[in-house]
Amino acid sequence: MKSIYHVLIAEDDAFMRKILRQTLKDDFEVTTTENAIEALSWMEAGNPVDIILSDIQMPHMDGKDLLGMLRASPRFHKLPIIILSSFSDSDTRIKFFNLGADDYIVKPFNPNEVKAKILSVLRRTEANTGLSSSHS
């Protein structure tokens, strides 16, 4: 089991990025990007990521497109993704779960709840993949 997980955040709101970084930096390695295009570029450059937190509404490419591209990618299709959004309606949440999101957190949120959900999703992911991450 890894000792420190790497969280990639795709969020266009600078204040939201700062809150998330402050909350998560003691327990995770954190990289923040301002939109989904930056997030994808960062990952495609070979940087390691264990989980992504993504806003839905972002300029250039939204969270729905990011989720779709990751789920269609042979390289990233199993990467856990938690959606952060101000949309609180059931239809939107259900749509994102059907598209492959691992969790959905409505803004405003308790930052400690975000941390707990990240750990929960990572535990499930590790349990489902077994020891595959240690194969060389």
C-alpha cells in the first residue's frame, strides 16, 4: 500500500483550489490545475495520479468531457474521479454516476468530508485492484 497518494484537482475557482490544497496537503501530494485541459496535459506528461477531483463547470473543457475522455482512455479508464459541483439535483448526480464518477460532492462542502471521501474511494479502488499496483 502506498504511503502517500497523489490527488489531482481540476477546478477553475482559485479560492476552491486553495481550500482543497490546504485541507489535503498534510495527507496527500496535491496538484491543482485550472481546468480539465491542464489536468489531462499534466497526466499525459507521465505524472502519477491516484485520484482526480473535478469541477463540472470549467472553461475550455468541462468536467463531463474530462470524465468521458478518462473513461474512454485505455491508460486512465480505471482512475478514480470525484466530481465537485454546485449542482445538487439528483438528475445531475445520477448522470455523472452513470458516466463513471466514483463519487459526487455538492458545493459548498466540508473540506474534511472531501478528505474522508477521497480515502474511502481509494480504499475501494485498492481493494478492487488487489496488488496490481505493485506488479512491475
